[in-house]
Amino acid sequence: MAKYNPADPIQDLQYFGEFGGVNPSITDSSTFTFLQAGKMEEIFEHEIEGCYLYSRHWNPSNKYLSQALAKMEGTESASVTASGMGAITNVILQLCNSGDEIVTSRTIYGGTYAFFKNFLPKFNIKVKFVDITNLEQVKAAITDKTKVLYCETMSNPMLEIADIPELSKIAKENDLKLVVDNTFSPMIFSPYVLGADIVVHSMTKFINGMSDCVAGCICASKEFIDSLSDVNAGASMLLGPVLDSYRSASILKNLRTLHIRMKQHSHNGMYLAKKLQEEGLTVTYPGLENHPQHKLMKELMNEEYGFGGMITLDMQTKERANTLMEMMQNDNIGYLAVSLGFYKTLFSSPGGSTSSEIPEEEREAMGLTDGLVRISIGLDNNIERTFEKMLACIKRVK
């Protein structure tokens, strides 16, 4: 059976603007009028297709983007949020109550780690951090209080690959919800198709691709998405992480080219990883055969989109890492900046930035050294030229 291709359903979506425009009109309204008072009361009770109440609940621009994202991930429905963390926190707070437990990967985005480790204990929600690639360790951490199994398809920043089908089996056997963050690998992986219950993204990254906004999304069953927007008990409705309609319209346009961009990010990532490895450098990239989950990724991935645009390069010390990044920025290879998925290459040292929330001893245990440089490869047309410039910088580092 052919694998799910996330680009096709997005290509097939067709929205007309209210005057026949090839892009849907942007909703510039926070509230919506009714011709009948009874209809307003009805919408407060449950969603009615094509009717809108208030933009914290839904508006047409957010609905268009949500429908496209659901098509991309193969889910029944989706919801957009004002940030990736808005998506993650709303999902967790919708699924968990006081006394519940979560089992999660130890290698996750630093903001997610901080939310799990420092914030959830306020609500008496316990989180256990495990090596997500060790299925026996995952099983051993589950108790009768566990409600959620959480991971990243491709982890930030260590680029570990989660075995979604096997984790899905474990989740189903224990009546858990498998929540997967697919931020690093949109289109490359289809976690819902592989068995996940809920898929989240920081659309700030690859999906939008322009580094000009902050946004997130949740893709899941219609039942779960409806529960999030419930006016009485929905986390998204009550906590209010609403995405501005202008940003929804902008992201929808960029989503149309995501399949092209991901292929180029992956092409460039593979070229650089191979060349840097040939130079004897310590490179982590799931497309390399020495990556621990290389074979697994080949089995699970949507192959035409490649192995992604993220690599890590271990420069051994913090000083060497910082020197290299400054040199690369000065030589116009890219920007010394957090985030990823931009058209230009971005690099940072996660130990002192995006993963700094993780205690030093835990970073060391997972191999996240102070000398690690995380590189988000851009859409460079001449990646050979980029490699030569990067190699020259590396050779100048003492």
C-alpha cells in the first residue's frame, strides 16, 4: 500500500475569496453578528458549520488553515494556536487532571521540558522522562495513573527518531493518548497515520518557513478538537491562545510551498552532513548510515521529502562552538539565532539557549554537550559553495 503523501490533499484544497479571489478573504472581525437570537444561544451549546460566534472560539481564516493542516497530517480536524507552546500546553491540560502522570522523552524542546518539569507539578501532574528509543524503559515507566505518552518524531536537538508505530501499540495497550510533536519533520513523517492520537507543531518553524511569526497547531480527531473549543471546559477556549487571522492567512499561503521547501532543506542537509562527516567531524544527521535510528527512519518516513534540514555538529567545547558560529555569521553562511526552518541557515548552541532549561547533568546524560552546534540548513541554491565556506570556518577554529 502506498504511503500517505501529505502534499496531495493540500494541493487539492480550493478556497475562494468572497469576491472570487484565488486566496480566501481575511477575517478582520473579532465578533460576528446573528440574524436570530436563538442561533447565538445554539452556537454557545455546540459548533454549527459555517456559523461563527467570536474569534477566540473560531473564525473563517483560522478554520481555513486548520482544515489544510488536518489534510496535511491525515487527521479529521485541527486547531491553530498563537504558538507551538500554546498547542502543547493546551493539549496536555485538556488531557490531564490533578494526580495524572505523563511519560515523555528526555530529549525534547527545552520549553516543553520546562513546562513538564517545573509548571505541571503546580497541578499535581507528574512527568517521567525516559529514553524514548528504549521501548522497555517506556513500558516500565507507565502506571495506572499515566494518561499521556509524549514524544517528538525527530527530537530537539539530538535528532533521535521515535518509533511511532511501536509507541502507539504501547499507548493503546495501556489506554493512553500518544501525543507527538512533529515540528522538525512536517511531511517527512505522518505521525497520525503511523498511530499517534494527537500531532502538534510549532508552525513558527518549517511550516511557515519565513521566521516572521509565532504560531502552533493541533491535529487530531474531530472529537478532541471540539473538546478544546468547548465554551464550558475547552482548554483552547478558556486559556485563549488564539492565532490572529492575518497570520493564519499568511501561513496558509506559505503552507502551499512546504513540500518544495522540505525537499530542498533535506537535499542540503544530506549534502552537508555527508561532506562534514568525510572531513572527520562529529556530525549527527538521521540520513547518515551511522545514525542509531537511520534504518527505522527509512521504514517510517515519506521518502520523497528526505531526512530533514537539521544537523548537529560537535565542536567539543563551548568556546570552539561559539567561535565557529560567529565566523559563519560573519562569512554570511547564516545567522547565529535560535529557531529553525528559515530560508537562510540558522545555528545556535542549544545547551546555552533552546535547551538551557534542562539541568546540566541531564544534558550530559543525553549527550547534549556545551560544544554542540545545532544547524538548521537553509534553502541555499548552491550547497557546495555553502559547504566550502563552512569548512573554511571550521579549519580556522582553534
